[in-house]
Amino acid sequence: MVEFVTRSAEETIALGRRLGELLDEGDVLVLTGDLGAGKTQLTKGIAAGMGVEDDVTSPTFTIQMVYEGRELPLYHFDLYRLEDPDQLDDTGLFDVLGGDGPCVIEWGEQFAGQLGDERLDVYLTRMDDEAAPGEEPARRVRFVPHGVRACSIVQNIKRD
């Protein structure tokens, strides 16, 4: 496990950019955090690190977005509205897991058992208690690897 604190949206995006530079085919990231914790900002950075030029938004209503990067596609899922593992069959998630690009899955923690053992869990937390009134709080970003590949990603991001 490794943890970072980002003090602005730009810092969260920069951390995501570095992460995006490290991702490869079949990598799975599960982003967990309350609304406003920075999941989409981190994903914007991941996309930028992969060379995606499109505007990245959370696919809350479409569930899946695909972005073309320099070398790989980025599969971005938002499972917020799903309640049951059986609903995953209709999302297209299983079609791309382990495929030709990384998958970033927001609100996927409730489906960890269906996502496989090889993944990187990313927990984002707003540090509201430490912010002055009216000030945007910092974010705590914690990386918890599961599997050899995820451990390698964490070691590389920690080294930087």
C-alpha cells in the first residue's frame, strides 16, 4: 500500500497522469470514494497520461466510455447505479476486462469479487477536517495492490 495527499484538482490530475503512463493492457483499477472525492479528476489524469485528448467525464448514465489513447484504449466505467452483480453482464465490462486496454472502474468496490484478483484498488478521501472554512480540502489517495502487476504499478508510482 502507498498513500499520497493531493492539495488541488491539478495535483490529483497530475498523480493520475503518472499512473496513466504506467498502465498497460488488461490493468484494472477500482476507484472508491464518496461523491466529490476526486475519482473523475484522477481518471482525467490517467487519460492524459495515456494520451487521450477527449474531455473525460464520469459515465454515470452511460455506464461505460471508451477513450482512444496514443497506444491503448481506456475503458472507463461508472457502476454507481448498479445494485446487483447480475447487472454487470449488460455493462460491457466483461467484454473488456483483461483486454486491449486498462479499465478504470468508479464505484466498483461492491463488485470486487466479480472483477478478479488482479487489480489495483484506489481509495480517495476528502480531508474535510483539515480544510479551513471555504477552502477546497486536500485528498488522500491510497493505492492497494492485488496481484503482481498491481504491485509493480504501485512500486513504480512510489518511486516517483
